[in-house]
Amino acid sequence: MFRRRVLMAVVVAATSAVALPALTWDAKLSGERVLAAGRVVNVDIEAGKITIEHKPITHLYMESMTMIFRVKDPTMLTGLTPGDKIRFKVERDNEGFVITRIENSI
């Protein structure tokens, strides 16, 4: 009985030591979201909005669709034209979705 408890303690300790770094790594990845991909459909610099046909955005549970997004800083829209392929970071705030980063993906 004693040997069984010691063996069980060793197994638990060994699996915990291996799992801990993996959990830490996963938590780090979930905090650093991958950029979403899409194609510019329309740009409205004055309104600070952009229409994007995008692929699924899994962390926001969004399927592929075309939608209008607000941008945090309208100067991010300078130089973008319909048809441009982009990668972007979108977040949810109190007013809906807002893009906080855009880069051309050529």
C-alpha cells in the first residue's frame, strides 16, 4: 500500500512538472492574438471606418463575412484602397468592434 502511494505521488509530481510549462506557454499565446486576414472593400477616413471582407476571427467567434469596423486611429487608413489585402488586430470594446492595428499583407 505504501509503495502504491509513493508511486502515485511520483507520477503526479512528474506530470505536474511537465504540464506546468505547457499551460504557461498556452496562456502566453492566448494573450497575444494572431492578426486577422482580409481584403479592403471600402475606406472612410472621415468617419474612421473601414469595410473588410475577412476570414474567420476565431477569438471573437466570427465567421467569414464582410463588415464595417471602426478604427482606433483614422490615420491607420491612409494609403489603403479597395482590394488591398491586409492583416489587422480587432478587439471588442463597449461600442462594438474596433481595429487597433492594420498592416498590408501584399
